[in-house]
Amino acid sequence: MSKDLDVEMKDVELNEVDQEKQPMTDGEAGNGDGISPTSTEKNGIVKVKIPEDEAAVKFTGLSKEELLKVAGTPGWVRTRWALLVLFWLGWLGMLAGAVAIIVQAPRCKPLPKMNWWNEGPLYQIGDVAAFTGGNTLKGLAEKMESLSQLKVKGLVLGPIHVSDMDQSDSLSFTEIAPGVGTLEEFKFLIKTAQKKNIAVVLDLTPNYKGREPWFANGSVTDVAEKLKPALVYWLKEGVDGVQLSGVERLVTVVPNQWADIRAIVQNGTTDGKEKALFGVTEEGSVAEVSRLLNSSGVDLLMSGVLRSSLTGVDRAEALQHLYAQNQMSVAWTVGDRRHGHLASLVSPKMLTLNQMLLFTLPGTPVFNYGDEIGLEDEKNIFPKMLWDSPGTADAANSTEKDRESIRSFFQKLSELRGKERSLLYGSFRVLHNSTSCLGYLRQWDQSAGYLAAFNWGRSLRP
């Protein structure tokens, strides 16, 4: 067969030399006279279908019968078995490798038990009117969104009960002081805080307006007995814990009543959430604070260790000593309702440095209201809280920008403190310690560690 037959259809051209065919005169298409044709016909292209050679039919594979016949031959049987064995050997090899990786991989350390008061910072509001701008507990409830943005885990409120300075006869634990709010407003505050996942701890220090938290020594027993039913009352109203100042006096003067107070608070739960008993002491001695940590039995102890005039070396040693006692029961604070605000106690230039110190130490950081914006004490230790006023001319000044910058820094630290395992559970190891510098490492298992370095001096150090 000629090579010109490789395609199924071919175009065959007639002789293009003849321009026209001769007219048909045989009467096939004439007009009947056999002389003149009715039409003329010109040359053109005609498509002619030429079948391919039957011997060149394409290969379509083996038929079913042929495949069955070939599949049963010894060669193909051996090939199939070899491939099947290789597949299962490969599968078993991958399984063994996965098991070996799992067995040899380092195991994660189990997370220690942690309560809600260990999961993030606590926020103290000692004067409701100063914080809300002259408003009552209802106004405080409206500020819960602002506290939620700061990622705080607990609000330490008050004291707000009725008590005249150094007058134990006027003490009424279950009555809210005039001007602070009503019981209904307090219940609304509790519900609002719960929606924001913020615990509310009520400060029930008896003589909070006087010098001695528990009045004179002779009245400690009577006041402690009077406190017991009040604890039951406020716990039923929904508070998540109670804070008491001067716990060292209760532990030593009325140990039996102190044991009852602990039992009332710490044995209570609400929806599986444990109630907390916070203690506050003015002691700044590391030895005395360590003794109270072991003897008082409080869930969290706030002390004056960081307020004491310690050198850089002594401070690092104090931190290590208290960390070794009971990390989960140590609260770190500088300012409070009795001593004022952080910016006034450490100077504004050292504010963010001390914020970072409190957030990165092992234990629970506790801040006074306004510490997140660098609020300073003025005529008293309860300055009016500064709230942003959108749209005013002051919104763009440098002071307002500084406050916003400090608040943003505080918020980022608070967020890290609440989610990073090395800051929640991590070990505490001092790397450098001198009179003006401190460096330590927080590390938990395989989580990312945090290195904190501080320069307490007035000059840069190499």
C-alpha cells in the first residue's frame, strides 16, 4: 500500500489543467433537443473516503480470556507474590519506625494543678468611687469590659462594708457602706464579672480605715467570731474568695478561730470553682513571710518583700527563697490600697520594668487599679482613675499617648502570663545577680523559655 494511504480520508484533486468539462450532449441533462446543454459543469474538489488496510488495525490489548490465561502462568504468579511481600514488608517497616519514634520521644511533663488565682494577674480596687469617677458598684460593673481586655483573672474589691475608724462597735460585715452601692448592685456586679470570666474576691479586713486591721488585741477574738457568719453570707452571694489583712495576728493570737475561718472559705465551691482565701501581711522579712506561707494555710499571701529596701543581691536571694517555699501561694505586689500606686513607689521611669518583673516571677502578680496606665498618687492614695475621652482635644497629647503605650505593654505581658507554660509553671533559675542587675530564666519542659534581664542602676552596663 502506498504511503499516501496513511490517513482515513484524503482529498483527490481532478486535473486542474482542464478549466471546464465538456457539455453533456447525450441527453442526460439536456433540454430535449440533444444539441444545446442546459448547464455547464466546472472542475472542483471531491472528497473520497479510502478505507485503510485491514492488516494495519490498531492493537487494543488482550481480551479477558487471554488475560486469564496469562495470569495463571508461573512467572506472573511469582511476580504477584513478590510485590505483595514487598508491600507488607514496607508497611510493617513504617509501623515499626512510627512506634520507635513514639517510644523514644521525650515525654511531656504532667502539668501541675493550678487554680484560677494562679492563672493570671489580680486587680485591686480599694475605692469604688475613685475608680469609677464618683459612681457606685453599678458603675464598676460597667467597667468589667475594660478589665477583661487587660486579661485579669480576679478582682479584689474593697473593703466596702460599714466600719468606722478604730471603732469595733460600728463594724457591720454584711452591710455595704453608704455611697458605695446596694446589695442589688453588688449582685449585678458578680453576674457581670462571671460573664467576663473574672473572679470577685471581697476584702473583709475589719478596721480598714484605721492603723490596726483587727483593732486592739483584746477585740481580735470577738471580731473573728463576728466574721464567721459574714463569710457564709458573702459566699452565698456569689463571691469567689475573701481577702484579709493582718493574717499574722490571727494565726498567732486566735489560732482556733483562724482554723474555722479557713474551713468556711476553703471548703466552699461553686460549680466546681474553688473558693480562695487571700492573706495580706505588712512583713517584708523573707524569714517571716516564709513562716507565714507554711503556717497560715492561705491560698495566696501578699507581702511587702518587694517594697522593702533590699539590694539587688538580697532581692534575688529573697526571690529564690520564696520560690522554693511554695510557688503557687506567693503573690507579688508593690502597690496596694494602703501604700499607693506602683508608679509613685518606684518612679514612672521604672514602671514598665517593675511591671515586667511582677509578670515574669513565679507566683501571682497583683496590681493596684491604674497601675496599667502609670497612675500616680496625688493628695491621697486613692487618686481618681483616668479614663480615655474620645473626641476631646487631650486625646492626642503626649501624656495620653504615654498612658496608652504603658497600657498596651501591660496588656501584652498579661496575655503572655496567661497562656505561656514557662511563665505559668516554669522553673526559676537566677543567671546573673548583682547590686544593680538581675537576670533569670523561666523554663517549662519543652516549651519556649523566657529570659528576663533587669538593670536597676542608673547607667548602662556592658
